[in-house]
Amino acid sequence: MPNAFNFAASPFDCLTQEQQRLVRNNVDVAYFRRDEVILEVGATPTRLFVIIKGQVAQHDGDELVATYGPDDSFDGRGLVAGKSSSRFVATEEVVAYELAHQAVNDLIAANADFGALLFSDLGAKLSAVSHRQSGNELQSLNLSRVDEAFVRPAHIVDMHTDIVSVARVFQKERITNVLVEDASVSPPRLGMFTTNALHGAILSERPLDQLPVGELANWSLITVRPSDQVGDALATMLRYRIHRVVVAEAGRIHGVLEALDVFGFLSNHSMLISQRIDAASTVEELAEAAKQINGMIARQYRSGTRVMLIARMVQDLNARLFERAWHLIAPPDLVANSCLVVMGSEGRAEQLLKTDQDNALILRDGYPPPDDLEAVCQSFSDALARFGYPPCPGRIMLSESVWRKPAEEFARTARQWLVMPEPDSLMNLAIFLDAHAVAGDAHLLEEVRDGLWELAADNDMMLARFAAAIDLFSGSGGWWHRLIGDAADRVNLKKEGIFPLVHGVRSLALARRLRETSTTARIAALVEAGVLNASMGSDLTDALQLFMAIRLKAGLAEMDRGEPVSGAVNPQALSALERDLLKDALDVVKRFKTQLRYRFRLSAIS
């Protein structure tokens, strides 16, 4: 009866103490030589295998579809079905636990999460994972540092300043409090004067232009440190029955933390960044707001927020950021007679951590642009670089003349991309199909798109040439070999899974002339139109979310180490559960590509 069974590995990490005892009482240890067949196709499994040491390969015919290592389990689906559909072979000496079939059945009956994680399809597994992670968000946010919340700048006035002057500061700065300094003592002491105290000053019936603010200030300041936890700061406010605290450390005032901002942070801290963006009057202030976006993403992800919801938050924040920057940089006449668009993953609402710029500017036909248009567009690209979005390596930016044109000329260029077989033209078209308007007249973007729908209709050869890009990275196989192999052999999830899924959906959407830009919205529209069945639509959505979550986790780990975000995944950093989920997600992409090849007759494309 082995006592060293690893109950920290999925799916056994969701078992109760009693269920763990059931496992210990019904598990044996088996040994398999290298190249020994553990399960053959059509065999009736009587045990669930959990690898202790070694590797096992799963084959469907001549194809290697998965590799299993320590803590991985197999063949659960064959156990439930009563017949193995794959061949499992030891690729080196293997030591494995064998859990009896009846014990597995008992665990499934007693623990729904265990059954879902072990046997179900991708959607059910992700649902079980989500269920296990729920309830962590508020706890995570409470443990965040005070300086991660919205700490408002402190405005300091001298204690002899009259109340009327202070009221003018309130109005000009749109604030509800000032710090009051008494410089007659050393070191100077600080108090606070708020709008509530202003009401008291008015009711005192004393001349407000002669009433010093120091006489009504509260000199008993309550302070917290920037490194204190948000939850503790809120508890301090509740304890003293106050609505704000001063953030200070070592004699330095960092700002003021207000209760409303804390509540906003705990409920949705993206709202606070949005407020800072809207209030910004300079590019420098926008850059400070932009710095907080990656931190917001990290907190949301680590608290269990769904990755698609995070992506929508990021798209909204970025749209506000870009729109505000464009209004600060471009003259009003240019803003009114153009449409600023973002493209690629940003346009699809699937960008998380900041990547390179993908944007364009559509000008109104007949509008004479300002003489300094090039300089204005370059200033905008420079501003985005300050916000953390580096220039696009392919120069797909409005600072390049090819990406800023009148609507008619832009439409003509887009139609040329569709009819020209060159790879660059097809990729430009793919990027543009994801365009999303963020500033100016959005109708200009629709005008450009309208011409594409007419040309794309019923042109099977064009559509097939466009869809054929799903195999652009198909030469990068050997996924599961690298997943278990050398840690230095990193995996590009965008090439392996995201691109073929996204571009396949994009191709189907173009064929149906669907105007949706996000992949999930396109999938929903394709299901409604009967192009995809509901099961495939659900699987594609789940697979995309998983790919994005794994990439985000890897990118956050790189940021924590002070490394640039590469977009690659270190196989050694993946858990057994993540490998299992990825296997299912990649199988979804494989089935989808087969469907696409049939739909677009890609075998005829040379």
C-alpha cells in the first residue's frame, strides 16, 4: 500500500482525506520495460495508470498524439468506455501506479470535479478548474499593496490660506480634500481639510476670505504605508470611521487613499485606471496610467478572473488610452475627419500583455489633411511606445504612409490584398479584417469593409488561398516531444494553436461576410449561421481561452523575473493538468483544421 502517492497532482488534488484513503487502499505499483506495449488499441483497461517514473507515448495509428511523464495519468477515457482507442507504449523504463477500476468509479461518484478533470472534454475540465478557483478574487485583491490601488496626488496648502482660496483649489483640481501644512513647528505638521469641513465653515457665518484653513483643519492624520495591504487600509478607515487615509512613509507623502477608490479597486480596479486615463491632460499622465495596466492584468489573472473577461477589460482600457492620446496629439479637425483603428489581437479583444503596435488611420475622402500629418502620426506612435507598446516589426502603424490613406484608397488597397496571392498581402488582409475603431468617425472603417464583402462573395479560389494560411506553421510539429523534453526547447503557443484557430475562424467569417471582429463573437455567429455545430463552437472557444491563459501565465512569470515578454512557454513550468488540457485543446485545433481543409478544398491549393 504505497504512502508516497502524489495527491498534489491533478486530478487527485481535489480529493478529500477519505477519498485519498480510498486511493491508497486500492493502488498497486507496476513496472514496464522500454518499448513494452502497456495498452493496445481495442484492449479493455482494468486500471487507471499514474506514472511515477519514465515516459509513455500515446499513438493513434502511426501518429504520436501525446507523451506522458511523472504524475500524468492515462487511459481514463478508455477505462470509462470499456475499450482503449489508442496504443500506449513505454518509451523508457516506466514505474506506475495502477488504480483499480472500481475505486475510480467510486471516486467519480463521490467527487464531480475528479470525474470532470479525468475523463471529460475540454469544456467540462475547464469548468471544473474554474469551480475550484472561484472565491479567490476578493481575497487576492485585499492582499494587494496600497500603492497598487488608486492613490490620489496630495495637494498641500499653508495653514494661513483662506477658505475661499482653498475652495478654488477644490474646483480647479476637482478634489475633495487638501493637506494643510503648519510650518511654525519643526518638523512641519500636517492636517487635512475636506469638503465636509467646508460646509462647516460656511455655516459658521464668518467671512470666508478671512478665515484661515488651519482653524478648521483636522490635525490628527491617520496614515498608512505604500506597502500596507489594501484590506488593512480599509479596516483602518472603518476603525476610525473616516473616508480617507494619507499614504506616507519615512516623512514622504505619497498621496491620499479614499474609501471610494478602495471599494472601486476591490470591485473592478480597471475602472480606476479608466478614470485616470479620462482625467489625463498630458501624454505624461497617460503614460503613468498605462503603467498600471499590466499590474491590473496580473491581479485579475491570479485572482481567477476568466482570461476572456480580462482581455475585454484590456481592450476597453487600451481603446480609452489610444483615444485620449489621439485627442491630445492630433488637431480636432483631423480627429473629426478620420478614423483611428487598431488591428490584430488588439482589434479582436484578445491582447493581454502589451505587444507591438498594429494600427492605421483612415481619412475622409476629399478631406485635405494637415501639412504636418506625418509628424502627428509619428508623435502618436512615439506616445504608444512610451505607454509600453513597441513599434511593429512589420511597420504596421499609422506612422507609415501605407497605413494612413483616404477611405477610397484604403478600400482599393484592401481589395488588392484579397486578390493578390502574395503572403504579405494575405497577412495584411488578415490583420485588417480584425480592425476595430477607437477614435474618430467609425463609419469610415465600415465604408472600407463594405467593398471587401462584395469582392469576397462566392470567390472560392480567393477564400481558399486566404484560408490556406492555417498551415503556415505546420512544420513546427513535435509538440508533445518538446513538452516533456528539454526545458530550453520553448514552445510558441501562437504558432501551434492560436494562429490556426483564429485564422480558421476568420476565414469562415470572411466567407460569410460576418462583421464581428473578435474570435469568440465570430464563432458564435458561425454557430448561429449553421457553419459550425454547437459542440465545435464551444470547443474552439474553450481552446482559445486556454491558449491565452497559458501564454499569459508564462508572460507574467517572465515579467516577475525581469525578462521581456517573449510569448513562448517553458514546458517545464506546466503542470500535469495544464499538459492534459493543452493536449485536448490541440486536438480541437487538429479537428478544426481537418474541417477547414474540407470546406475550402485546400488539397487543391499548391
